[in-house]
Amino acid sequence: MKSPGKYLYGYYQKKSKDFHKTLRALKNSEGKDEIHDLRVSIKKIKALFHFLEITAPKDFKAKKHSRIFKPVFKLAGNLRESQLHSAHMSRQPVSLTNQSLYKKYLTQKEDIFREKFCEQLDKFDQKKFHSLEDKVKLLAMDADEKNTTKRLKKYLRDQTDEIKSIEENPGVHAVHYIRKQIKLLDVLVNILCKISPNHNFEKILKDLHKAEELLGNWHDRNTFSHSISYFLRSKYVPSASERKVFEQLHQKLSLQTKKEIPGILEKVVGLLPT
């Protein structure tokens, strides 16, 4: 088995390579898969930055070094959501005529997002990103299994306690925050499984996968509901009868997602390590 340091640095090199490969592909493509892959590689790099901050808090600040990805990541998310919302609309009990109105609106929004996204791809500071490698390598290679495992286990406990306290006063913003934290924990625990295989983190990882799936499905429905509310304010709803169809759909989805929050959070908390 590789030492923790070699594994962490190798992990960073692999995810950086994936990021650059997808970045190049997106400059010549409009593929849905590439947009998803770009966001995944960024999430994993950012998670490693958090890992380094947890193990060496005085030497590395994840938020500071993650800012470089923010414009590209956000716009890639806008494009990804447009794609998912189009798929969601295809499954709704709405006429094809009304579906086409909504999808026309999405296409117009997607064109705007894609133009801004391509601008940010060109502006991405490759030199600044490359300059991080020496710092990441130094901190990664300095990691030892005992100290790293101890710090990550404490972080996992602290985050679990925070999520449980948030569950006591649930709301839409709380669910979004918990989803982000679960996604981060998922990557961190996955790394822990590799560098500390004797601590039985696999069960925790499987449960985090389940929690992430629950929250992800809810998130997609929730953002779809918001998208319809924005659509209703656009120029693409020409008649009162068509507006009524979408208002009813939005009301149904909005009530459904709010009603689901307590049950979903209860299930998520039940999946967290005790």
C-alpha cells in the first residue's frame, strides 16, 4: 500500500489531470457529460483542499485556494441544471406544446450561460492553478496515517453533530447546506478508506452515498420547481390557460419538496455515523 503522502499527492495529480483534460474537451464540445465531469473533478480537488486544511490548518486555507474555480464551477452548474430540468419536464403530466414552451425558455437561458461559461474557460488562470502544486505536494507528502486519521475522524464527528443540530430547525436553505457538507464528507471518507484501510470506514462511506442520493434527488426537484417560477416571469408563457398549467405544476412541486424536508433529513441523520 502507498504511504498516505504518496496517495494524497497522486490523488491530486490525477484529479488535476482530469480537470485539465475536461477543460480542453469543453473548449471544443458542448457535451453534457463533459460539464458533469468538470464539476466532479473540481469538487474532488476542492475536497482535497479541505482535507489539507483539516490536517494542516495553519498552512493551508481551502476557501482561499478554491476561489480560482468559482466562476467556471458556478456556470457549469447552471448549464447542468438546465439539462436536468429539461429531462424533468419531459416526465411531467404536461402537454407537448407546453413542454416545448418551457424547453424553449431553457434553451435561451442555456445559450446565455454557455456564452459566459466559454468566456470563463478562456479566463481560467492556469498559471495560478499550477502554482498550487508545490504547496499541495509539500503538505500531502508530510501527512502521516495516525495524525491524519485522528483529525479527519474529529472533523467527521463535528460535522455530524452540526448536521444533527440543523435537523432540529429544518428549511430549504438548511437542506442545501447539509447536501454540500455530505458531498464533502463523502469525498473525505473515500480518501480515508485509502490511506487508513484498517479503520473500517467503508460502512460510513456506503451510508454517505445513500444520504447523498436522497439529498441529490430532492435538490433536483427543488431547483426544477424554482426554474418553473422563473419561467412564469418570462415572455415564453403567452396565454392565461398555459400560465395556469405551469402555476399549478409549480405549486404542486413547491409544496411537495417542502413537505419532504423533515422526512429526508430524518433519513439522512439516521445514515450518519454515531
